[in-house]
Amino acid sequence: MSTNASPQSAQQDSKAQDVPKAQVPQGRRMGRVVTSALTALIIIALALALLLLRPPSALSDQGRVADIGSRQVSQLNLTDYCPARMSLADTTGFGEAKPDEGNIASASRYAAFGPVYASYARTVGSDDELKLNDADPSDDDQVQTASSPAGEGGSIQSTRLLKAVQGAGAASSMVSWATSGDLRGVQAASCLPTGFERSFLLPASQKGWSQQLVVYNPSTKAASVNLEAYGTSARGPLALNTRGVVTVKAGGDSVYDLAAAAPGQDALFVRLTGTDAPVAATVRLSAMSGTDALGSDFATDIGQESRQAVLPGVEGGDQPQLLLMSQGKAHIKASWVLSTGSTQAKEADLPGGRVAAIDMGQAPEGAVGLSLDADAPVLSAAKLTRQGQDGQSDFAMLAPASARKVSAIALPDQAVGSLALVNVSGRESSATLVGLDGAGKRTGSRSLNLNPGQGTIVSMADLGHGTALARLEDSNATLAWSARVGVDAVSQAGVTGLAVVGAQALEPQTLRVRAQQDRTLVR
């Protein structure tokens, strides 16, 4: 067989090799380019979405219920500041007339209620502690008490609770008095908790008035407190004559002269704010006209602004001056709270941005307190004045009171008290007032049933012989109350004495904290 190809076949192969390759159409090529570009853009968009967007919680694993934690946090350590006895801002004076504190005396009563591990009192700057004791640990009242003179320095009560329950807490007070000198009369104040903001409404800062702001810092570092003041002369904050910052050393107190910082006002509103540490604050007030003593007392925090307020502690014959402050315009109605109900006394329009001082005239017989209704939030307080003999008078500062389920008042042995209670709710009250002596032993009790808006006065002596402490058990929180304080030695000397102590809540603060694992959060 021959292996050579025929000429015809070779010619055909040569022709086949000479045929050109097929050409790709131009439209198809452009389509492939566009498809590739779109694919790249989609990939980039998906990558950015994965990085920046949080997936819906329904698509993520939330973990098991066991990953959820809920814990109630309670305040078990309580710190209260008890003011020093009343004192004059200047005891040196000039000329022949020398300021004279007279025979000023003082006493403090400390009390701790409920399941208390321990409670101690000490003077500011001292390490010597006075331990509170329960005279009968087997009884159901669970009250620890102690008493001491109130000296020229303030004191601290430190209380450690075993658990935070209703009825647990501290209620203490300081009372000072004099029958001679420039401080004739009675002055009193409850021991004060600490906080980052405190507000005061004060009487005149004119000639003859002394206003000493005392700030206590319980922390272990120095603290600065900013001060803002409003007066009656113009709207807006006052330009203070002195620096509007109070610096308080760690574990100490500091005094700031408000009358010098903002003189010439018929009334003052002062707000303290701080961020370094919570502080306690009070204002020592005293007034003179020539050689006549016009009274002295302590002003304490007035709380938050509200459309309604009740100020228990008024009695027939008092001459109240209502002190009001609102940021904007407000219309207020002030009423007397009586043992038979309430009756409207005055109406007024507040301009806003400055303090208003309204003289209420003489309180009628049967008066128990003042109530206030406003169409906008306002801050309120009152100065009660009572005239004595030979030009002498005394005054007391009154702050709004709130209804609590359990609250208490403690007074020193030398003081006598009348309890003013007002039903601030819209329902009939059903509460029990319990009396205890200075050792914490029960002296008696009294049931209270008051109609809405009705008030009553109960002498502490009516709760039993030797009653020094009163505890109000009010499960529906219907009654707001305070104690008018007197001293027998002052009244027996023919000197007018007037002071009011507010009730202290026996309700430790609690907070519920919830923690839940969230796997949708990426660090």
C-alpha cells in the first residue's frame, strides 16, 4: 500500500489551514464587561453591609434565659449631718454694742430604726464615736438611740443596715435654745442626708440679717460646690459679690456668707450643685434690730419643684410669710389647712425668674399648716414669726413635707414637741402614730383617721410619758407631718421660742439592675 497522499488531498488540507478563526461579536463582548462590573459592585456592597450594618435581633442568637441577670441594689450605709448649735456670724462687733450669744445651750438625739447592724455618732473632725444602743433588743420596735450636747461643731451619724426594708433608717435632730443674748428663742433642725444638689428659700438678706451657708463634705477628697442665687429685685441669677464656689476639704465643713454675697434682697433662692462628691448643707439664720433679737433658725433643703405642696407646722397666731420661686410665670393659690379641712387664703401671680415673698397675715385658730396649688411647677417654703415681749420675737423656717409609708421624728430630752399632720391624699387616712422614749421603749400609740385636706395636732406627751421619738406607720402614704419644737426653760423665762423639725423617711433607696448578654454587639 502506498503511503503518499494524493495531490488533491494535500490541496484540500492547505485550504483548510488558510480559513480564518471566527470573530466574537462586539455586543457580546460589552455585555461581559458590564456583567463583571456589576458583580464586583455587588460584592463590594455586601462586604460593606456586613461591616457596617447590625443584623436584626431575630436573626441572631440571643442566648439562653440563664444569661439574663437581675439584681436589686440597696443602700445599706447611711450618712447624716447634724448641724452645730446656733451661733452668730460675728461675735467681736465694734463700738459699744457687742454681739452676745447669751446662755446658748444645745442637745442632739440620734435614733436608728429597723434591722441595724450598728450606728455611731461623732463630731466633725473627731475620731471619738458615740454608739447607739437598743435598750431592749427583744422587742419588735428595733430602735437604737443615743443623745449628746450639740457643740460648736457639727456631728455625723453613720448607720449600717443589715437589710433595706421599709421602716429601716435614721431619724435624728439637734435643738439649741437661749433665754438671754442675741439668740433668745429656740432653733432646731433634722439631721441631713447628703446629695449632689440642694435648694434653699431664705428670708431677707438686708441689714440686720445674718445668713451663713454651712456645707459638709463626708468624702475622702476635697469637693467644690457651685452656688447660684436669685433675689426679689430683678429676674435672673444675681451677680454675687463674692466667688460663687464653695470648696470643702475632705471630711470637713465650710461656711459661706450669703448675706454678704447677695445683700439687699427681700428673699433669696439659693441652689447648690456639685459633681465631686455628695454634700450636706444647711443655712444658719439670725436677725437683729438694734438690740432687739428678732429670732434665729436653720433653713434646710426644700426639695424639688411641684404644682402642689403642703407645709405642716403652722399654729393659730403665727404670722407666715410664703416664699416662692418659679422659672416661668405661674399662678398660685395658698390655703390654710385646718383641723376641719382647708380654706383658701390668697392668690398670686409669679413673674418667674425671681423670688416672691407673700405675707399671709395671722394664721386662724385651728391652723395646722399651709397648702399650695399652682398651674406650673414652683418651689416653696415659709417663715413663721411669733411676737414676744419687749420687742423680742422668734421665727421658724418651714419646708414642704412629703407623705411616706414609714417616717419618724426624734427630739432631745429638753425639747417638747407637738406633731402637725396633714392628709395630702384624696382618700381617708388610716395610720398609726407610735411613741417611744429616749431609750427606744414604746410609750404608747394612737390611730389617725383624717379626711382629705384635713389636719390635726398631736402632742408628743399624749403618746405617753417621756415620749422623745415618734414613728408614723402609714401604709397608704397619706400623711405629711412635722414637729413644732419648744423648750420649757425658754417659755418659763417669758421668752418666745419657735422651731419646726421635719419628719425623716425610713425607706432606704433601692434600685433594680438588669444585665443581659447581647451577641449582636461586637467590640
